[in-house]
Amino acid sequence: MATIQDVAKEAGVSVATVSRVINGSSKVSPKARKAVLDAIRQLNYQPNLLGRNLRLMQTKMALVLLPTISNPFYSMIVKGMEDVAHKNGYNVMLCNTNSDVSREKVYLELMKNRLADGVIFLASEMSEEELSQIAMRFPVVQCCEYKEEARASHVSIDNKAAAYMAVKHLIKQGHRKIGLISCENSFISTKQREEGYKIALEEEGILVDLSLIKHGDYGFRSGIRAMNQFFIENNVPTAVFCISDSMAIGAIKSIWAKGLKVPKDIAVMGFDDINFASMYSPGLTTIAQPQYDLGCVSMELLLKVIGGEIIEPQTIYLEHELIIRESTLG
Amino acid sequence: MATIQDVAKEAGVSVATVSRVINGSSKVSPKARKAVLDAIRQLNYQPNLLGRNLRLMQTKMALVLLPTISNPFYSMIVKGMEDVAHKNGYNVMLCNTNSDVSREKVYLELMKNRLADGVIFLASEMSEEELSQIAMRFPVVQCCEYKEEARASHVSIDNKAAAYMAVKHLIKQGHRKIGLISCENSFISTKQREEGYKIALEEEGILVDLSLIKHGDYGFRSGIRAMNQFFIENNVPTAVFCISDSMAIGAIKSIWAKGLKVPKDIAVMGFDDINFASMYSPGLTTIAQPQYDLGCVSMELLLKVIGGEIIEPQTIYLEHELIIRESTLG
DNA sequence: TAATCATATGTAATCGATTACAGTATTGCT
DNA sequence: AGCAATACTGTAATCGATTACATATGATTA
């Protein structure tokens, strides 16, 4: 495997000149440039980035930690991140954490070991203190989920306003007994969506009834179970707002199992607008997040932090959108 | 940021001793070891892998190129690859290629530039010659999809046998007029699944009718369109085998739109057993690939190639499984 | 022509680790 | 005590790039 030395020798110049040709960092005579280019082609030379990165103390690599790539919600976000990164000469290293803190930490070692210049967290499970610690020493951005107290930038939608909009839509359809299928976790989005749900009800003078709030784990099966609870308790709402599309689809399956129709008997709303939301029958009414933009903006922010353009943590909210489909249109 | 030099000074030993403590490469006196360990803790030292990797000319990093992370089919495969990699001190770098050859090549540069020790391709779009070229110079494994002529190892299921099994199942259910929704692409799996379909029919003395073969692009919408074709041409099979689950779900949606029932009027089969296959109503009969194992085996193979234990390209087939659900059970 | 300046190029230090080799201290044995 | 073997440690070269600084060359001007 050819090195810069080999190229220099082949071209009859010094390594400095070869380096200058490669990086275009300063003037090189046309003759020398041609000799170097010829030698590079001749030897099929590829610069060894290990050497370069060591010298420059940078890797042009960004870590992206996400719970699982199997969640389609993340795919457009990642696409946005990648597009921005590539536009700026950066590469993205995607890391599946499986929502496991120790896995997260293993991957963070890559940054601590100088194999990445910065990190974006998607739904990290780490504590606020740990995150703050890391953010103090390295460039960090949180995307979608974030820790309120952590001294690190974040980019997300306004989940409270989005949930508020969702529930308002159900109320406008004439519903007064509205269930919520939420999750028992520590994500800020969960808390904020629950808040939005409550505020929308209260604003209409509807009492928040805790027996109408059930919990799942974002997943399809948990949506079935949560909806079943309503039937078991014989306390069935006329509309259900689920904080994930997968749970909403589970809820619909549960409703069908009782011989009821969606939305005629019970209206169902999801959250996230995963691909499948439009593929389903009935099409699922949901809240769309600007996933691609969330990814773009997060990466832009990270690159600025890496570049030292930003020191103080930033907070950026992007717009969400209500997507009305058949599952709530009586 | 502390370096090994700083640790050496703090501990009052040489860098060699520090390195030996870190790597446990040879005997170090208990006293020196303690001094080094203390200094490391004191200075919060993390070895700079850029230096180490340059010296050792390895990165303990494996590239995984996949068309898109949004395809749930890949997620368990990737999980398997990651688990095996981590067990062997390796990290995985996931790269979204968007089925774009130029993107693939950009990512391959990372390996050519010594930032990764090897690469696994999932459904590469590169030509056989290009793949062979790369496999000659670097450790390469192909997973699931592969180029027949490329001189590189591959791990996959036997797609022909799997499709054969699928169609046999439909025949056993009493179907004689069986449609195929395939794809127009150059993937070997497509070709092999079509072959399996044809052989199963011929074996039963059923003539292969080309008007019963439609093409999509793996996606949901293309499944709708393909199924619609049958209705438009007024040449509707009693069962349809789709080479992807998403197209199968599209086909079901199209069938419903005609006021027909699945499986009563038309049976539908998919391929891949994506998560959603079991979430759908009716549950989708499909062929499951051992995704996790495919990932594990691919990575094990790659590590062996990297380690020089394997020189000649290997071919490994894993077992598939027929998953029978409601969509074909009349 | 000599002095000045601009341009092109090369030498060698540097990044942070690993490790061959050499050297020193300690131990065991006779 | 003397010597060999063993255990430990340190010096310095090395990986492959970048780049500050020095130097050589040629062009320009007084």
C-alpha cells in the first residue's frame, strides 16, 4: 500500500510537495503538480487518514447515537443528518444503543478516544449530570428527546403544543370523552404530550379523568393491551390519542376485535406519522414531525459547536403538522 | 487533554510502562502499575486511538453499507453484526447508501483510507467487477444480496428454495391460479425467487402464465398498483405471492378496495416477515429469514477474513422458515 | 549588475501511541 | 561471593500524514 513517501519518490519531489498537491494548501508549479498526480495514479495512492487525523487532531466524523435503527421514525432524521454532514466533509457514524446506557457509554468512548469530533443523541437514556459532563468536554447536540437540565443544545418540536393540537382536533370532531395512551418513561416528550392533552381538555372545561389515561411502551402490542384495558374496565372513550403511531395501530386492532369500527365507534389518533400511518386502513390521523429538518438542523448545530462558533447551549424548536386521515373523520 | 506522556510524567515512569499497563502486554511491577493507574485516574486519561491505530495500522472498525436504515428488514441483521463485532472488540460503522453507487464509493473511501478494516455489503448496487476489485484488496463480505460472479464471500438464504416453499404452500391450499408480484431489478434474490415460483408451478403441472407476473419496487404503493393491474386486465388470480411484505400489504389494500376479502377471495403471501407482518390484519403469511443469524454469520466471516484466516471466498446459506398466518388460510 | 522580492521546494519536527532492544536491578543458585 | 537467570524499565524508532521554517531559484527593479 503506497504512502506519501512512495509518491514523493516516484514523482521526484518531497513529501511536502505531495501533501500540498493533495490539499491544495499552497502554490505548486504545474510541472511538479503533474508529476505528483501521475505518481498518485501510478501507485494507486490513497492518503492514510490515520496519519492525517493524528496530525490534525480531528476525524471529520460525527457520532449519532440512536436507540434502534428499526424505528422508522429515525430514518428521515438520520438522512437529514447525513446530508448536512456530507455537505460539510463529515461522515456519520450511526450507533444502535438499544436504549442501553452502558452501550451508549461504550460508543461515547469512540469520541473520548478521538475517533469522532462530536455526538448527537437521539433519545439518550443517560442522566442529566452525565450528559452535562460530556457536553462540557465534547461537542454534543440532543435531537428530539432531551434532558431539560442538561447543559447541552437541543433540537425538537414543541411536543406540548403538538399534543394540544391533536386533542383539540378530536374535540372539534365532537368528542368529549377522550382517552390517552401514553408511556411510562422519563422522556420529556412524553411528559409534554401529556401536558398538552390535559391543557386542551381543561381549556374546554372537560375534567381530566385519570382512568382514561393508560400506558404502553410505544409498541404495537402495548397499544392493544392499553386499549383492552378500557374495554375491561368498561370505561370506553369515544376517541383515543396515542403518543405513538404503533400504539395507535394496536389500539385499532383491539377495537376491531370488539367488533367496533374506527372511526365510527371510536376515533384514534397517533403521533409521528411513520410511513405505515398512511399505508394502514383506515389511514391514521397523526402529528407529523419535520424529521428530515430535525436531522439537518441538529447536524448543522453540531458542526457549529465543533467549529467553536457556538459556546452556549442552544434550544431550537421546529414546526409540527397535524395530518388528518380517516381514523378520526367520522 | 492528557496524553500518555502526561501520564508517564505524573506516574514517574516511562511511556513504555504506561503503555504496558494499558495493554497488559508484559509484566509490570505492582508498584509501577499502581502509580500508572492512579495517574490515569488523576488525569482522566483516555488513550488517543488515532495514535494507536496509526501505529498498529488497524482500526477495529467494520463498515456496513446498507441501502437504507428505514427498511425494518435490516434492523435485526445489523443487530447481529453489532453483537458479534462488539464481542470481538470491533465497532460497526453503519452507512446509508440510498442505493446510490456513488454514495457507496464515498463510504468505501473510508476503508481505502484505512478508517475501517473491512466491509459488509447489504444489497450493493456496484458491479461485479468493481466488487471483485475491492475484494481483492480489502476484506469484503456480502450479506443477503450478492453478485454471483464477484470473487467475494457471501451469506444468505436459499431464495429459490424459499420461494418454492411459499408457492407450494399456496398450492396446498388448493390454489392453481397463482400470481406473482416481483420486482424489476438486478438483485439475485429476485431472480431466484422468480425461479422458485416457476419451478413450484411446473412441478404441479401448472403452466407459468406471464400475464400473472407483475412488477413493483418492493414498496407498499407499488404493491397496490401491481394488484390493480390484475383487476384492470380482468385476469385475477386466487392467490398472490409477493416478494416483499410491503407489496403484499399493498396488494391486500387493493383487494379490499374492490370489496373483496383476504384470504376468502384472494390469498396473499409476503416475504421477509417484517415486524408489521404480524401487526397487520389479517396477519400476513410470509417467509422469515434468520435475520439476526445472517448478521452474526456475516460479521464472523468478515472478522475471519480480516484476521487472514480465510483467503478463498466462502458461500454460506442459512435456513429460512415459512410463517403461516391468516392471509393464506382459507 | 546588484539588490530585492516572489515563488517554489525541501528539511525536519510533530501528532500519540506501540514496541524492539538495551540496560539495570533483583533473585536464585552453587 | 560470584554468576546467571529473571524481572522490570527506559530510550528511541516507528506508523503516515501536515506544516513552520529555511533555502533555492528566478524575476524585477534601481
